[in-house]
Amino acid sequence: DSQFSIGALDTFWRSAENFRSTSNYNWFGGSYGMLWAVSQAAPLRRVHVDTNLVLFQYESGDAAGFASGGYMSNSVVEGQVTSGSQQQWFTRNSKVGGWLQGVWNMVFV
């Protein structure tokens, strides 16, 4: 009998752009930096992340927040992008220090 929060399933139709993140927050299990756990129609544009970018939010057990789909363009991530359970992610014209994990359909243009 597990109780899971809704996670990223309620983060549709949100966007963020034109800012710099210096976040160094330790979210879970050593994943630190800026958290952008979204599900579809939630672009991240013209952002500079000084540390890492985490694209999902681990809850407990095998629940990774149901992150499913997103978009990043014209951005810089100095550290690693950890996509975890993220699905259908599209990255365009961006520079990242590295990319970890991903379920399927990680597209880079």
C-alpha cells in the first residue's frame, strides 16, 4: 500500500525563460542543482544553470515523479543533466556538461 504524490503530472503548461540558476540544493540521493520536473508543454528556454539540472523528482521506492516530456532550447548547463524517468525530451541549441539516464526518446538537435 504505497502512497505516491502526483509528482510532475500536474506541471503541464508552465514555462521558464531568461534567467540564471545557481541552485545547489540537494534534492535526493546526491542529485543537486536546479529541479525542472515537468510533464509536457513545459519549455525551458534561454536559461544558464551553473550547477546540475535534474528533470525528475524522486519520491520513494520506485516512484520518480511521473516526469514525461519536455523541451529545452538555447540554454547552458555547466554540470550534468539527469533525466531519470523523463520521457520524450527534446533539447535544441543547448550546451550541457553531460547527460545521464533517460527512459526513451531523448532528442538532441
